[in-house]
Amino acid sequence: MIAYAGPTQSELAPDYDQVVRQLVFWFGGCMAGVVEIGWFDAVGGKLNCFRRFDVGDLEACAAFVVETNKVPGQSAYFRPALIVNDAPRFARDEHFGCAPGPWADLDREGAADSASSVYSLCRPNMVIVTGRKPFTRAQLFWRREEPIADAAAVRDLNTRIATQLGGDTHVVNPTSLMRLAGTIAWPWKPGRVPERTELVLFGDQRAKAYVRGAIERAFPVMPTLPAPQPSAASPLNIGTSFLSVDALMARIRAGGEWHNNTLRLVGHWIACGQSDAEILATAEHLTLAGYTADDTRRDMARMIAGGRVKWNKPNLATLIDAPPANDAGALDLMAWTAERYVGEAKPIAWLCQGTIPLAVPALMAAMGGLGKSYLALDLALQIAAGVAGLEQQRHILGGKVVVEGTAVIVTAEDSFDAIHRRLNRIDPTSRRLRHSKRLIVVPMADAGGARPLIASDGKNLTRTDFFEELKRQLLMVPDLRLVVIDPLQAFVMADVNADPAAGQFMWSAMAELAAETKATILVTHHMRKDGMRIVTADDAREAVRGTTAIVDGGRLTYALWKLHEEAAKPICDQLAVPFEPGCLVRGAVVKANDEADYTAHTYHRQESGLLVQLESEPMTPDKSEPSLSKPAAREILKEVDRRFTEGNPFSHSANSSARYLVHFLMRQHSMSRKAAMSVLIDWMNNGVVVVEVRDRKSGLQGLKVGRWL
């Protein structure tokens, strides 16, 4: 009998909250099975004490762990896999039930710090930091949407991950024991001190649960033959290029066609057998002015992923140390103090100047048949044809296109022939062939039928295999700027119209696509057909079909609505065009998370059917002057008074975004920005509204009614 001789006192205590959060996150999707807890015998010095709990009783399990772990020497463990109900006292692999996903134990010095250079394309969604002295050790877990029921598959996948990450290959069997988060690791070795293990769950864009096959693709079966040794002067033979690596790197550093040349270089290194980490280690040397090494690393990681799939060249994982990952670290509040926010802020990168940002998920909503799909096709054509910077360029969706590159449309409503006819009508000179590979339009009806990106089994929302496949291919597209998903309801098999959680889940997936591809993800959607009369931008926002999560979940919503006859006829007279129902359409940004131009825009339907934005807004009797009727002015002042009283006052500052009175006048009263600003200036000059402090404690100030009109 060996009695525990390590430290018997510690200021640390087991953390019940961490234990239960870990168990619930990991086992929460399992319907049946047994969770087994193991702990060291403080007298015998062996890990031979066990207790079992039903998977539906995780709170009681956590409470037991905390009480057991308080005793010095009794470090606590759990089996990441559930075991069957009738397993004997010492469970073996044949008593395996199912596992929520694979895992890896990185207990070798340096393994935890360098792992992110390998797993960056399929990141663990749960991490347990098992210790930081004398070096950081961690256990990584990848939860799947569906538990793995095959013990051999668990062992195989664990072995792949451990091999590629430099993990412990002795804990790959399905019924391994792993540390529990929030518990005290009582040391048995001399010189060690007690440490509390730490749970890390993530609030970033990574998947909370991976679809079937995603982890397997990220950690492929390793080849048995050794890789050829790369040579720095190896001739480059990619396509028709015959350049030395040195010459190509010189071109990259000089800024010439950075993306295409870097893509060639990455492909060459993959062909030579270099590992992901070795390739990514060159990022700093290939980073241009105005970018960071992290920016370069992210772009190269996408190139590596695409290349390995295209040429079937798995990562050989001959790892070198990569910059330490932030993924498994605790939040450092002091890294985000005011000193970090000095100087000029990075400006918004626009797709359409002033209205549609680049690299965000956005919504375009309109009644069916109004022309939103046609407008999206026109936008994609302009981006692919390279109109940015042309003096005679048209406005689209409120602004001029300011980028060029590849645009992808995935549509479920239009056939190949319909799209072909539309392109011929709006592009009679075939500008689309100027850069023929940059316009990609996929008519799902002719490509095997529509398939969902998001689906529900009645209980859980999931990203489908089609989502993962689309994402994989998009990451391989060079200079991607725009992806159109048309329409929303054809690609989301979940009740996003009634269930806010489904809407938020959908937007989370689209945000991930936007962040990783750095392209704008534009989703088209319908408005309600309940007879609602749309006059203002606020009316249009309210008319978007579905729960508030449809509008609020995206970064931006642009709405289109038909001008009614009484408003359209005077404009037709000014334009000297005949009036026809639906010939004039209004459009505006109705929701944005950042700066945006809320001005309403007028569109005229051309003979081709395309909506073309007017270059200057028509003057109508009630919109030509910045003045308001007295009843309208009093209604606005009532709203100013109400908001000040309720503690959410309007502001006279454009930096206040949603509280800016000018934005309210533009949205609610369809005023131009110039007219709205004239009203605000006039009212402030004449004391109609005044700036006062609303909350002295917080310093909040805003507009208050100074005198009534």
C-alpha cells in the first residue's frame, strides 16, 4: 500500500460549475448511456476507483466529482465515451456504447502550443487545460452532431489526431480516461504542485458540433512512405509556369499578383511534401505592407486546405513550432485596454460604397417577382467584369461597386436556360467573358436539385454535408468577393420564419462563411404577402417575412419595395416614361450593425426586366424641400420627447448610429440625407430641440424638445 505523500493542502478547490458545464457540453447530445468517473485511491496510489451515472443525471455526477476531488490525492477522471449499462467493474473497449466525438491528449512539451498550426481548419470545440507547470498541457475534444457508435472508428480517428498533433498515442482507445475540467490535479511526483484544470469553451465562429465526415477530412489517414525532402531551389512546375522558388518569392514580396503567386508557391510546397506548419512558418516573409502575418497565415491556410484536397496530398505533420494559439488560452482583459484603441480606426471595406460592406453576411429582401434575383445577378456580373473605378459606373444597391474579383451565385429558383437568357439581355457584349472564371452561377435545378445548407431533425439544427462541401470549394476560389444564396427558404430546412433560434443558427453559419472566405454572403428573402402597404423604409423592415432574428441576425438588410401608383406616376412624368404597375421600385438599407447610408433609392425597371437605380433621386412636391408639415413635425417631436423620457434619446451626432435623428428621419419619413440634416440644423438653431444630459451617472446626453411647433 502506497499512501499519498504529495501536498495535502491547497488554496484551490474543485469548481462545480466547470465540471457540470464540461459534462453537459460533451454529453448533452447523447440520449442514453452511462458516464463513468474514475479517481485515484489516495491510499493505494492507483486509478482503480469508479462510479457510474446515467447520462441524464450529469448534475449529480458533477456534485459527486467535487466531493471526491476535495480529498488530497484523489485526482478525478472521466471516460469521454459512454459505456453500456451492464459493463463490469473494469470496463474495456468491448463495453463501449458511443462517443460524442474524438479527442487528443497533448502532454508533451510544446505540443499544445504548436497544435493550432495543424488543426486551424477543424478546431476543437472543447479544450481542457490540464496543467501549466512546468509547461502547458491540454486535452482537445471535437464534438460531432451525431455520436460515434463504432469503437474502431473512435480509435482510428483518435490515432490520426494524436499522430498529427504529437499527442499521447496511449489514450486513443475508446474507453480511455481523461482529466475532468475544474478539478484539482493532485501531484504524486515530487516537486509538483496542485493545479486546477481549466475548461475552455469557445464563443467564436467555430462549429459547436461538426457534421459527419468533417473531422475525418481534416485529419486524413497518414501515408506510410516518407515524404521527399524539399529543396529551396526546386523548379516550379505549376501549370505553364517554370520559375524558381526564389524568383517566385521575390515576386510575391514585390507585391505582384500576390494571391496567384502565393497559390503557386503553396501548391509547389505541398507537392514537395512539406507540412502545413512548415508552409505556414513562411507567412511573415510573405506578408506585404498594410497586412499582418496573421492575415497572411489565414489566406495560406485556405490555400493549403484547397490544395491538399485537389491533389490528394495529406498533411505529413513534420511539425515545427508555430506562433502560440490563442484558442486554448484564458481571456486576457488587460489586452483590450484603451491603449489598443488609439489612432485612426480601420475603415469599413465596402462591396457597394456606403451600403453593402465586404466580408459580412447580409440580407436582401423583397416581394416575390420584384426583381431581387435579377439584381443580384447584375451585381455579380459587375464585380466579375471588373467595373470598379470606371467613371460611368452605375450604382447598384445604393452604391458603386468598389471591388472586383470572383462572384458566386447558388440559386434554386432559376434554371440554366433562364439564367442564360438573363445574362444575354443584361450583357449583350459578353463582358462576362473578359474574366470568364470569375462569374460562377450554379442553377441547382440543373445541378442535381436544391439541397439544404441548414437542416433540422425536429430537435437539433445542423449544418449539412452540402454546407461543408460548399464552404470547402468556396475557400478554394481565388479573389472571392460575393456569394449569393438565392433564396433563403430553398436552402434552409428549418423554421427560420417562426423560430428565432433557427434564424440565429442560420446567420451564425453565414457569418462563418463570410469570415473565412472574406466575401460578402448575400442571402435573398421574401417579404410577407399580407396586404401590408409599404411606404417607408421602416415599413419595409417590418414586412420582412419571419421572426425578428431574420433581420437582426445579419450584419445588414437591404429591402426593396414597389412604389404605389400615386407616388410613382409623378416620377414617371419627370422621367418621361410611361407608368406601368411595378415600373418603379424603392430600395434602402433598413438595418445595419455599422455605418451605412440609409438614403432610399429609386429603381426603374428596364425592358430587359432589370431594376436600374436612378443616378439622381427625382424631385417630388413633398420631398423637394427639407421642410415638414406641421402635423408631421409635431409627431417627430413627440417621438423625441418619448425617447428622452424613457432614457434612450435621439442624438445630434452621426457617430451615434441608431440614435442619430437624421437616420430616423431618413427611414421613417423617406427624407434624403440632405433634407434630414437641414431639419436637424434648423431645429437646433431655433431651439426646437436642445442637447441635454439624460443620465448624469453615465453621462448619457441626447436631444430634448426645447419648444413645440
